[in-house]
Amino acid sequence: MSTINRGLPSKSRNKKFKNWVGLGVASVLVLGGIAFILSSRTSSREMETTPCRRGNIQEFVSEKGVTRLRDTVLLTMPFSGRIEAIPWIEGTEVKKGQVLARIVPSDVEQMLEEARAVVARIEAAIRTQKDNRVEETAIAQAQAYVESMKSTVAAAAARVEASEARYNYAQKYAARIAGLVQSGGASQDDLDRTELLKIESALSYQQDRLVHAALVSLQAATNLLPVLIQKYVERKALVEDELVQQLAEAKARLAMVEENARRATMVSPYDGIVLHRYVSQERFLAAGTQLLELGRWHDLEIETEILTQDAVRIKQGMLVDVFLGEDLARPVCRGKVSRIHPAAFTKLSSLGVEEQRVKVTVELRPEDIDLLRRDYNVGVGYRVWVRVILQEKPNVLLVPRISVVREETDRWVVWVWNKRRVERRVVTVGIMNDSFAEILSGLAEGEEVVLTPETGGAASH
């Protein structure tokens, strides 16, 4: 110590010590100021705030959708045949009653002529079957012949009786002559003549019996003639009934051909537009082949597929905002839910996850359809975004959705900047969507909240 004191005077040592102390204090103040400035700049750069404000908020379900027509008309071949060339390309506007497609007229006329010819032939056959004049004449003649045969048979029977009587007489006369010859009262020549008479009468009697028997057989056959003719007439009536049935079938066929002839010319059922043309050149096509598909722009609607857990909150009549492209800030038009399909279906998401979805149909107003067509050229099958508004509140207190944090206790908190420090604040929230959250209590209008709070860092301020 004595060595040190010996080298430096006392007054000089005190002055030097004060200079070092002053320099240290100044250095600390400068470094502290620099640190404060850097700290404040860093905090302002890392912590972004926004004031609570009032506005409107919507709770919604957002999903992709596709435009479609509620109803379309598909023109097809009414029957097999050759179709004429179809000039109407997609996008062609057509008028009600305008001819759009037609089967070759000559083919249709030929079918009509064939069907009419069949009907005429059967009608002629029926008229022939109904004409019984020949049969009626034949029956009258047969009846007269029957009566004539009765007389003939009766005459033959009388002739038989006469022949029998002559034969009997000849036998008795021959016996008397034979007795006279023995007594000499008659000659042998008389006997021979009586024997000849007996033989002739016997032969005549046999012939008359044979003729009578033949006439009786012929009478039996003659009696059948009217019956046979009557049976033929009855058979003609059966054939007529069959022809009447064939005529009914032929007329039904003709009616079908006439209906096909009417349908062979296909016209537009309303003012619309050609959506698809499936056939252009003339060719032979089978029945049912698709030709044209027509639609009407005022039937334009949107169909979307909503997750079932979201669909349970959707009701018919809810408003729907419609967006085009990726711009979800401003809807191009607004529709409403017109139908929620009753059955859901399973769909594989882009991540390979099975999802249960249900189709929801959105109805558009005519003026919105005109807007989509006129300003955006939206057609059928266009991809759009829809936002089904579940509920909407006007003039409520709002904060950005990212500024609200849900704690493990299920309480919602925000961090508020009070111009000096950040403080944690428990709030009650209402409606929330992807952008904003409604604050029911815990904040006042104009208070600054931290946009992207880090819970650990914010609590340490």
C-alpha cells in the first residue's frame, strides 16, 4: 500500500476515480437507451394489433358446387329408322315448335302404306266372309232336292209294292196253269208262258227293291246337304271372328305406325338451347338412340355436396352466396337452398379419407341467372363456390378470428394491448367464421387486440 501511495498524489487519484465512474454511468445509460429503442422496435415489429369494431358477421358452410339445369329434354329415336342429317350444333338457340330432327319421310310413308294395306286386306276378307248369298241359295236348293227325294223314294216304294204284287200273282197263275196241264185243260205252251211271266215279275220285283234301296240311301245323303251347308256357314262365322281379331290387331298396328309417323318429326317443346348433339349425319339408328339434348337457361341451378355434419344445420330456404374463381371476398350473386337430398353417399376426399356427403340444390333468381350468363358467360357444368349462410347478425362487435384462442378449459381468450403492455382477457364469443368472431362480452369497441398472439410470450409481457 505504501508503495502505491508513494507513486500517486491523493488529489490526483480522486479525480481519476470520478472520471471513470462518470464514464461508466454514461455508458450504461446509452446502452439502456439503445436496448429500449431496439426492444420497442422489435416488439412493434413482432406484435400486430387491430381495434375491435362493429360490423356484420355470418356463420356459413363453404363448399364447391357445379352449375346444372333443373330439367333437360333428351330427343331420341322413336323407332328404328334412318334419320336425316341434324344441323343444330351445341349452343344453338331453338324456338318452341321448331323442327329439330326428322326420320326420312319416304320411309315413314312406306310404313304407313304397308299398315293401311294390311287393314284393307282383312276388311275385304271380312266382307267376303259376311256374304252368304251363295250358301243361302245352296241351302234352298238342297231343301228342294230333299223334298224331291222324298217323293222319289215314295214312288219307288209304291213301285216295289206293285212289283211284289205282280210277282205273287205270277206265282199263283203259274201254279194253276201247271194243274190244268196235267188235266189237259192247258197246253205246255201255256205253262211255259206263265213260267216266263213269273220269272220276269220276279226280276222286276228285285230291280224295284234295289232301286228303292238306292233311293233311300241317296235320300239320307240328300238330307245331310242342308246341314253341311249350314255348318259351312257357321264355320265362315268363326273365320269371320278370327278376321275381326286380326283386323283389330292390324288397326292397332296402323295406329302405332301413325303415331310413329307423327313422332318421326321431332320439334322443340320450348324455347331453349342445344346442349349436346349426338348425331350429325344421316344414318340408320336403333330405337332409343340419343339425338339432341335441350335445356333452358332459366332452369339453371347449382348443386353442391355438403358434409353431413354440416348439412344437419342447413334448412330449405337459407340464403347462399355464390362466388366465381378463387375470389371469395365478394359474391357475384345470391341464391337460396331449394332442396336437400334425403340420402347421403360416401365420397373419397383428396387426402384419401372417406366422407359422408349429401347433395344440396341451390335455386337462383332469374335476374341472377341473367347476370351469370351476361357478365360471366357461366354455362352448364361450371365450377363455383357456394357459401350457405347458417345465420347472420348485423352491427355486432367483431375481432379477427386469428386473435381468439381457445384454452384447454374451453374458455376463449384474447390478448389486449393497453398502450403499455399486453394483458390476457377472457371473452364470450358468438358467431365465428373463417375471418371474424363475434364478441358478446369481455371487450369494448376500439380496444386493440393482438392479431397472432403467442400465449406463452403474451403472458410474459
